[in-house]
Amino acid sequence: MTKKERPSPMIAFRKIFSQPRSVVSAIRLASVGVFCVTPFSFALTLSAQDVSNVGASSSLATAVAKEDPKSELASAQDVKVQAIYKAVGGPTSPKVPVYWNRYHDNEEIETILKQLETQFPRLVQIESVGKSTEGREMWIATITNREVGQEETKPGFWIDGGIHANEIQANEVALYTTWFLAEMHGENKFVQELLRDRVFYILPSMSPDSRHAHFYEPNSTNTPRTGQRDVDDDRDGKVNEDAFADLNGDGHITQMRIKDPNGRHKSHPKYANLMIPVEPGDRGEFTLLGIEGFDIDGDGRVNEDGDGSYDPNRDWPWKWEPGYVQRGAFRYPFSLIENRNMAEFVLKHPNIAGAQTYHNTGGMLLRGPGSKQDAYEASDLRVYDRIGKTGEKILPGYRYLNVANDLYEVWGGEIDWFHQMLGVFTFTNELFVSYNYFHQSSAGPEQSHEFDQLLLFGDGLVEWQEVEHPTYGKVEVGGFKKNWGRQPPGFMLQEECHRNMAFTLYHANQMPLLKVQSVSVKPIGNDLHEITAIVENQRWTPTHSAVDLKQKITPPVSVKLESSDFKVLTSQHSPDVLLRNSTVQEKDQANVQIPSVGGSSVVYVRWIVSGSGKGKVVVTSVKGGAAEAAVVLP
Ligand SMILES: [Zn+2]
């Protein structure tokens, strides 16, 4: 077909749009495949029957068409986007369009999750794990291919974000991951295999009340880190009676300064908004008066009793310490309803073998321990090191560190609860790093001002402006906005979401995955047979972390020979191909118990049986998955 013979693109779109959804899906997929034709001519030269055949020959196309045959979302725009060009590494034309260059409040997160559930009912299931302090539902998404295997027998991966609610991109990464897995399932083999073999539990908002507060109440980039339970911080019998005051009414809690020829600060020569200390002997221009606010309750102190003021990530039971030892700890372990809601869900899902909790800031891939009193076992460290080092490649500028020794000691942190009490390999990512500014590792206040000037065009700053202060008289307020400092600007947000998700999916893909590699049968005389199964862990994370084995957290791996035809007489297992130094099982010989299957290794399991007929080898591991294989004795 020559260019002249082709109808206009609009006619092409109408023609495509008039096809049933499954045909549209097939067209969409065919044009992302190996066909070297222009999308327009391809769509027009194939009949509906041809297109259906293309769909039938492509398992990916079938997968997409099956997702939601009744979807109303195959809009003209949907098709148009695909017909023009696909940017690799993301969904072609999402069923749930989301702008990833902006932040989403609680209601928007809920809407996106529910739309994903509607559009991908075979993959996404939404439920609330309970209500927050102020009565908000805490929505969690469970994502797996429900048509293959049982959810509870698949190794599970936990993701949460925003336990510190001011760290707002944390929730976005979790939400993006939910969206990406659902949207890419139809067109990416890696995601398909991941959702076939694993299940993801994703709780985007661990602290929804404070997310609401950060969005809609005056705050800084650093607040609120706390939850919203009432606390009498200054023990005067009143709660939250002296919070920040937004003196210029712009929604941003910034700094206050007053002109003072004897002050110890002056404006930076290049970045007028930046206050720098003066050298000894020099005279300054300003005295800094702290964070925007005044002494509301007249007790002589400013901003001393705002919302909450405890730390939800010092509330976890491993090595919990009271507030006078660990600042921010609340009353007792799990005294916060949001954490209890989450923990109840996690404890009902012992298949969780890997976990990720998102925070900001500073570009860190953190592992425990939180306390210097704890040391991780060497074999567990090997797993962490491998994931963490790969993470440093996936996330340029991020460093793989451990909390207690490289950062500061944390008592009662979530990461320790996961590792020490549940045996789960867990990372905390501290999102966003100043390396992102100019792809250089040096950092300082000048850099963020220069970045604001060159790339944000001043949008990150509140210019100093004069306001009337209730007690100080005329002062100036100004500084960074609440939405700049710890979180990426819009144009960097999607990249931050994607790279952090990629790190987490790398970790998730390395969770243990047990398969029956082979089953062999050998007659040994007297109507007896020797059956040998080779059980393989296809990933390099073991079925049991060292702490799990040591503390006996998770039951052993079970490799069971099931048959009503023949009788098991003896059994043994060994990691050695010749079954040297094997462990003989004394009782219940059919059901061989193996303490752990190491990463990227195999276990040989052997039974001596009498009789003949059919049976099967059934492998069950709480964190390593389920597998089976048939056995036939002649
Ligand atoms: Zn945090």
C-alpha cells in the first residue's frame, strides 16, 4: 500500500475502535511485537479475522485480551498512543492512566487502587487492613496471577510506604509498583513470571492521617513525621495547643528572620534566599528566629506542642525502648493502631519472604540491625550484600548501608521486627539524594539553591516577605516550600519510582523458588524401588534465613511422597549427589522434613518403597513455594 492509498489516521482509529476489545488488544500487541510495518498500514491491511489469528498466536495478546473483555477504556486515545510509538520499559497504553510526575493524596490513592482492581480483577485485589486513628481506611493491594497456583503457597513480598508521612514519595513508589505490575503483566515476560510465582502485598500509606495533614495543612518538608494521636508534649494538661503558625498563610511552614545589624547571619552572595553564618569579626544582617510560629499558649515557648510528636517507626517490638531511651517511642510496642493493623495482616501471611519499606531521604539502601547489640549471621549478610550492591547500580547515588553502624541506632524499628522476629530479608530505602541534582556526589545548601534556580526556576522557594508577628513585631518569613527538599520535583518523580521499584523487584525475584528438578526410579529387587527426587531452589535466597533457622520461626520444608499404591519403608535426604552424610528420617518416612534449602542449591531426597503404581512428590515450603511431580512405579 502506498502512502497515497492509506486512509487518514483518524479513519484508521475509528476502524480500530469499532472492533471488539480483544481485537483492539491484539492490534495493540501486534504492533509492539516483531512486525516491521507501520502501525497504520498494519491495522488497515488485516481483516478482523487476521487480527484474531495474530491474537491467538500470541500468548501475551491473549493475556491482555483476557484481562478485561468488557473494558470500556479502549478509547481512541488508547489506541492512538500505541499506534504512534512505545517507550520501552513501561506499559503501552495503560488502562488506568496516572500522572507519575505529581503526588497523590489519600483519596486519589484509593481511587487508583480501586480502578486497578476493576481493570485487572485476575491480578489485583484491594482490601482495608483496618482504620487509622482518624478513621481512614488503610488500603492494601494483593497482586498475583490468581489463575496460576494458590496465593498463600507463593512466596510473598511485602511493600509499604509513608510510615513517616512527610516522606511522601514513599507512598508513590508503592503505588507505582502496584500500577506497573498490573499494567505490564500483559506485555512483559518478567512481570508475568513474577506474578505467576510470587504474590505482592502493597500498603502504600502506613500513616494516612498524617499524609492528609501534610497535603492540606501548613507544614514543612520535615513534618509531620508523627501520627495524629493526641499527645500532651509539654505536660501542661492541654494537647496540640502550640503548633506551628502559618504567618503568611501560604501553606508552607518556613523560617523566620529579623533585620539586625548585629545578627550572625547574612544573605548568600549568589543565592539571596539562603542564609549563611558570618565569619568571626564580620557583622551580619539578620537574626534567625526559628520555624514559623509564635507562643500561642503564652508559656514562653514556641511550637512546643503540635500534632502528635511520636515516631511510628520506634513502635515495633524488637528491642523496643521507652521514650527516654529511644526518642519518639510511644507507650509500649505496637501502641499505634496503624502499625497493629499492618502487623496483623503480615502475621496472617507467613509466606512473606522479602520486605521493603520506603522512607526518605538521602539515597540509602538500608539493612538492619538497628541496634549495635545485634549482629546478623554471615549467611544472611551475603544475601543482603548481593541485593544491596546490585541496588547501588540500579539507583545511582544511593549507598548500601546498615542502620546501626552507618547511620544511627534505632530501637523498635520496623526493619528489625521483619528480620529478627519473622526471619524476612528486609530493606529500607531512603529515597531521593542530592546526587540527583547535578549527578555529582558533593552536596550542600548551595546545591539545592542552584538546582532550584537552574531547574525549578525558583518554584521550590518562598521568597522572604515581611509579616506582622504577634509578639516579635515585623519579621520576615521565607525558605524552602514544604514540597521541596526531601522529595523529588515532578520531572524526577517517575524515575525515582521506577528505579526503586526495579530494586525491589530484583529483591522479590530472588526470593526462594522451589521446583522438583527430576524424579528417578530404580528397582533394587524383592519388589522394592528406590525413588530419588531432586528438589531445587532456583534463586539464591535460602528458604530460611539464618535467623529463621536459629530461632525456629518457620517450619521445615516438607517433601512428601504421596501414594495409595505403594508403601514407604525408609527415607533420607542430603545436599550431596551421592547422598553421603545423609539425614535418615526415623518417623513418618513418607514426609521428609528438610530444615532449609540453600540459595541456588539442590537437595536429594530418597525413599525406598514396596509395591507398584502411581504417586507424586509434593514439596511445600512456607517461604519457598509449592511444587509437585508425578511418580510411576512399574
Ligand atoms: Zn522515615
